[in-house]
Amino acid sequence: MANWYSADLHFGHHRIIDFCKRPFASTAEMNAALIANFQACVAHDDDLWILGDFAFGRADDTAQFESWFHSLPGRKHLIIGNHDDEAVISLPWASTEYMAEIQDGDHSLVLCHYPMITWNGARRGALQLFGHVHDQWAGSRNSINVGVDQWDFRPIQIGEIAKQAARMPVNKHWADVEHGNELP
């Protein structure tokens, strides 16, 4: 059993292709690529954490939302994002929260759709995982964007996240909010 993380899938959202310069000719192509990429990574007994913005569409299109949901493998958890309406939230997620604090091996994680400057456990090495900003910001030393626009339209695991975090610069506002605590 493993944990996988992702954000900002935006199933069914045609305009996201232009907004984020996604390399797809249509939403059908994008949706199929996302499903194939997730199926290639996530096993049936893995936990898949979607950090917001699972799908975009009309609330009465629940059959399509259900189809996308059931196409993804694993136990699916939703960290609610700004585009996750009642039709998305009411899918049979293993959990739905606005924020979650979990342990993944030796790593303490704070999961939120939105990037934050500080969070519970930040001074003790907790990593914050987020989405929302798509291709605009990859994150910083202790706060990593797990969105599909940053990770070749696939989910990622903590090993990749930790390696990326180690290469990132410290957030330029860290000292403004966490006085006397330098990141390694």
C-alpha cells in the first residue's frame, strides 16, 4: 500500500487546456491521458489524495463525474478545492476535508488545496502539499505543488516530493512568519 498525491485534474474543463497550455487537443484527450497515467501508477489498495479541483462542469452531470471517479484506481480522498461543488464532494470518497494532516512514512504532511506560508508542524519539518496555482508556482523548500501541471499529468509519491523539496529555494517569506527558525 502506498500514498499518491495530485491536484487540479480539472476533468471536463476545456478552458484549462488553454489557461495552462496543456498539450491536449480536447478535453476527451486530456481526460483519457489523466486516467491512463493514474492507472499506470496507482494500485487498487493504494491511497490517492486529490488536493482539489477534481472536475469542472455542470452539477447535473453527475454520471460523467462518477465515470471519471470510478476510472481512477485506489482509495480516493478529496481535499476540497475551489472548483469542487456538491456533485464532486458527494462522490464516494474515502474522505473529504478542506485540510488534512497525515503521516507518510517518516514525513509529516499537511494537505491543502491552497499554498500556505506556514502550517501546523512547519517548524518541525512538516511538508505542505498543495495545488490550485497549476503551472504558476512549483513551491518552495517545504511546500510543494503536487498538481498535474507540475508533474507530467500524473500523481506522485513522497519520495519524489522530498527530492523536489530538497532542490527548491526557501520561501522568501519564511523568515517573516517563522522568526528564528531557519529551514535546513
